[in-house]
Amino acid sequence: MDLQTRKLNLIEYLIRLQDENIFKIIEDTINKSVSNTDQALKPFTQDELIERAIKSNADYLAGNFKTQEQLEIEAKKW
């Protein structure tokens, strides 16, 4: 079932819903989800970017990294 169909099914369910408690739970869940995704992202300052680049280079030179192949193997276990 595609996303559009699922959305329409949910809308139909909500239209028929008569239980105020269930509606409140759904509403609270949606509001919580929206507030979590609406948090503004703070851009890095130039100094923060430089600091991260220096640390990344140091990690790489110290061998603290994973190859693409290692990440793909790890991702298969998710």
C-alpha cells in the first residue's frame, strides 16, 4: 500500500472516530512529533568547522575510521 493510500485511510479513520480519549492520544503524538522535527538547526561557526576538520584529520591519520565495505557489512545487521 502506498503512502498516499495510507494517508487517506487514516483520514477516513479519524473522520469516523468517536472516542475522545483515542483522538487525544493521536493528537498528542502528532504534536510531539511535529515539535521534535521543527527544532531549528544551528549552523556551525567557522571555528567549529575548522575544529571538526582538524579532529577528523587526526582521527584518520590515527586509523580511527571504517571503510565503505565495513560500513556496508555493519548496515546489513540493522
